[in-house]
Amino acid sequence: MPRTKNKYPRLTERETEIMEQLWEKGALTVRQLLETYPDPKPHVNTVSTTVRILEEKGYVSHDADSSKPFRYYAIATAGDFAGRSLAQVIKSYFNNSYTSAVSALVEEEKISVDELKQIIEMVERNKQ
């Protein structure tokens, strides 16, 4: 099932783990993906099924050489995923308020005044 334009279905935790490995390491076989897990490792069938689900969701594809184990690679970029994930966090935890999200960062001292100034400059540039 091909993905729709700029729309990616939500990922499970296990799917996210696999995507992170593919973004970091590039194309991998199911066995190579399995090796990236700490002990106790999931069953090979679990990893294989998860990769196929990612392919159905439009995040992953594989090479066409059927004489070797398929090497799966990410189609979606980490940037595609990051923007969608951030929007979901803000919707879920900050009542869809970006102001509340930034306020939480300020209160917890996770963002500096200089970083806030940079954000304001970016917003002002994008308005022009």
C-alpha cells in the first residue's frame, strides 16, 4: 500500500526502533536488524513482520534482488517523522498549544533566551 503525500501512519514503539536503525545504519536485512537489539532479542519473525508492516505503511522498501535476503531501507526521512511526532506530542500533552509547549521548556530551563530569540527570528523571516 503506497503512502499518501506527506502522510505517514502512526508508528508503534517497535516500528520506531526499526526506523531509527535504518536511518542510522542504512539498508539492513532482518537478521542485521535483529543484531541491533540488546538481549533478550525479539524473535526473528517479530522483526520480519514489523518490517513488512513498515513497508505497507510506506516507511520502508526493499531491494529487488530475490537471490539474497531482502535489504530493507527507509523511504521516509527522519525529518518526515520528527515533524509529525512533534505535532502529536504537542496535541497529546499540551492541548494542541505550541505556546504551552515552549512555556514548559522555559520553565524547565531546557531552552535558552538566545534559542528563543532564534525562534522569533525564524518566525519573523517566514512571515515575510
